[in-house]
Amino acid sequence: MIVNFLGMAAAIGGAFFLMVGSVGLIRLPDFFSRNHATGKSDTLGMMLVIFGMMLIEGFTLNSAKLCFVLIFVFLTNPTGTHVLANAALRIGLKPWFRKNAGKGE
Amino acid sequence: MDTFFLPYTIVLTVIIFLPLYRVVRGPTIFDRMLGAGAVGTKTMVLILAIGFLFDRLDMFVDISLAYAVLNFIGTIAIAKFLGTEKAEE
């Protein structure tokens, strides 16, 4: 019973981190800071949600599959955002500074 | 468990609609790709929550894993295509 409550708490905390990542994706000024927002907080939020679902599910085969999903997401989500940032730097996208704040994005 | 996962699914659906703003009007193509990736990862969590809601997690966890693989391959392919291109966006 208390494991269920722990799992629900982890799932709600993960949903909070997913919402923080979405708000950062909307409100931050340029591509690299948005990349920073969604690359870290989305990964943490999704890992928390899947860990909570593992706690709710118990010790079964589905829990092992959820553990595989967690490891896969932990490896691939930062890799995807890093590859996108690398491609943006290679094309020549300039990072945002405060002194040219009014000259467009 | 339905009394927890039904409002949770609704809240996740509301959260998914936030990065669509960045997909529709991002200044560059990378912002659109980033928003699409964020929508894909949140959709993975939504699929898992729907599996708990229908009590058929053994089916939905496989769908979620396949969705994660497709999302990752799509992001890597688009980034490789855009990174080797010389034209200014």
C-alpha cells in the first residue's frame, strides 16, 4: 500500500518536471537555452514517471520491460538533443547574448 | 488505480499541447525539431499511462518502446541531414 503511494508521488513529481520542460521550451529566448531546458528536465521527468510506474507494477515481467524503457530513454534523449545542438552549431546558428537582444533571434 | 490514472492522463494531454506552440512558430528548423522530440517523449509517457488505465500494460509497454526507438531514429536522421547541409536556413 505504501509502495503504491510512493509510486504515485514519483509519477506526480515526474509530471511536474515534464511541465517545467514544456514551459521552458516556450519561454526561453533562443535555441540553445531551449535545448538545455528540454534535454535535462524532460529526461528527469520521464525517468521519475517510469520509476513510479515500476513501483506501482511490482516485481513482474512488465516491470523489467519498464526498466529497459528507462535505460533506453536515459541513453537516447540527451543524445538526440546533443546531436541537434551540434548540427545547429555546424550550420552557424549564433547563441543569444544580452547586447544584441533587440536585433532578432 | 483508475481514480489516479484518469486525471493523470488528462493532465499529460494538456502538457503535450504546450510544445506544439514551438513546433508551429519556431524561428528556425531546429526549434521545430526540438518541439517534435519533446512531444514524442511526452507521448511515450502518455502511452504507458493509457496502458495502466486499460489494465493491459503488457501490450502498451511494447508500443511505448517502439515509439521511443522511432523518435530517436527520426531525430538522429534529421540532425545528420541538417548538419551536413551548407545552406543558410
